[in-house]
Amino acid sequence: MPNMIDMAVDHGTLEHILPVSWKTQITAWLVEDTPSFDVGGFVVGNHVRTATLWGKSPGILAGVPFFNEVFSQCGCTVEWHAREGSHVETHGGKTALATVTGPANGLLEGERVALNILARCSGVASASRRLLVNLRSAGYRGVLAGTRKTTPGFRLVEKYGMLVGGADTHRMDLSTMTMLKDNHVWSRGSITEAVKAAKAAGGFSLKIEVEAQSEEQADEAIAAGADVVMLDNFSGDGVKVAASSLKQRWSGKKHFLLEVSGGLTEDNAESYICNDVDILSTSSIHQGVRHIDFSLKINVPEGQGPEVSS
């Protein structure tokens, strides 16, 4: 939706955001799928073939660098016919998205790993974009963020999918920002003492977020110097009352961001819309989302036999 959403994918090539180590993950996934002999690869040999990547269900295309690297490591090249971040339209059929060229055994060695990554990443991007469009259409101007409830070993792909979809990745890991939850506060003794300890260890460059179950806890966190206060598991109406009250009470005294989290989904997120809230965070854009369906078919010249099934 033009002019409604400012997305990272519109400002540059997202492959450039990936860490130096990301290609080793691709290698590990290929090793997991082919730890020993590939008899199927022996059967087809290394004759150069072309294959078409088909989009078979509608959604946002995401995961292009991962797909490319899988096939690069298998000795193949990829030519894309669609832009990452664009909407795949299938109109009840299928759409050609890319052409992959290389040895037949390389095409089939990389096929499943590449499709699994693309399907998952595109599913996350699609869920992120869908919810973000709904929120913008309803008038919300703040940030939609994912959470750290990601799949072990697959976080980079899922967080990348959030970015392509237009959502914020929130914190990438425990080291990115200090989030003090009820367990931290209970263990330390109070919100104030927990924030004080975090500031002493984290220094000026590390943001501190505090989870609050009430306005009183939020006030204590703000007074202690929290950068972000999360109103956790409030009702939609409760969020609006608390957020307005906190912003008015602390106006001109302390700078902080308000985040709302806890049970937000595509079905209920709009009931939490309040522009006193800076961030809406949810795991629903990456946990249990429907994958986008893709297939890879080796192109067979007309009259030379059926297509190879994926």
C-alpha cells in the first residue's frame, strides 16, 4: 500500500544487513539434508539443466539471499523474475518467480533446503505485512515488532522475514537490549534496583526495557530510567487508559517508549490501537504462521517426457 508503510526493503538490498557468518548456516543446513551419499544425485548426473521456481500460493516473497546461497553452494545460478518484498499473485494457479540453472544433481540437492527456507521466510513476511497493513489502515502510526520467540537455529531467517514484511525485529538476542521481566525484578528485589544494576553493567549504549503489569510498576520503571516500558497482558481498554495516563503524567519529565505485548494477534490487535503506544509486539507474525507454497520443476523440452516432480 503506497505511502502507508515505510519498509526497510524499500531503502536498499536487505542481503547487506546479514552478518558475515550467515553463509555457514546454509552450509550446515545442506549438510543436515545430505550428510552422506546422494544416490538420487548419482542417478541424474551433472548434466546442465534449468528449473523454474513456481509460486503456488499468494503471499510476500522473502528469503531471496538464502535461496540464492543454497544454489550457489550447489554450483547453480538463480535469475529472479520477481522482487523480494513483492506480493506473489497466483490467481488460483501458479506464477514463475525464478529460473535456476546448473547441474541436475546440484538442482536437486539444493531444492528442498531452498524451498523450506523460502516457504518459512515468506510466511513470516506475509503475516507481518498483513497485520501491519491492517494496523495502518486503522490509523496506528507506531511500530509493529516481532519477538524473540523464534525457532532455535532459524532466528536469522525469521527475523529477516519480519523485516521484508515491514515489521520491526525487536531485539535480536539477549545481548541486544536488556529486558527486565518479573523474574529479573523478583530476583533483584525491585524494579528500581534491577534498572540500577542493568545501567551499571550495560553502560550508556544499551537500552533497558522493563515489563510492567500495572501503571504503578510502569511509573517505577520510568522513574528509575527505563528506556522502554512494556505494558504486558493489559486489555485493549486498559492499554488506552494506562498509556494516556502515563504519557500525560511524565510529559516533559522523562523520555520513554511504551510497548504493548501479550496475546496480540491479527484478530484482536486493532482493539489495542492507541497512538500513545509506540510499539505493538507480537509473536503471532512468526509463530505458527502458514507457509507460502513454492515448488521447483526441472524444465523438460516439449516432447521429451514429463516434468520431474519436486
